[in-house]
Amino acid sequence: MFIITVIEVLAYTMLDVLYDPELGVGGMIFVTAFTLIIMYPFFLGLYRYGFRKQNLT
């Protein structure tokens, strides 16, 4: 689920920016980086929930 969510967020952000011709390449980089920074806590929590270490005692 983690990998699918990361790909979905990146694809949605980039496609949304591509359809806005006013932003250009610099705007696309800024919006994508800003989205990743804002979504980092969500991604971190999802990663830790999905890939917990198994305690094999």
C-alpha cells in the first residue's frame, strides 16, 4: 500500500501541474517538492505501519 500511495501522489501532483501551463518547469518542481514535504509525515506513518519489524523471540 505504501508504494502505491507514493506513486499515486506523485502521479496526481505531476499530472495536475502539467495541465496548468502557467507554472512551467520551475513551478512543477516546486509544487512536487512542496507536496512531498507536506505528505512526509503521512508517508512515514504508512511505511512504519506497513513494514513493522517482526519480533522473532
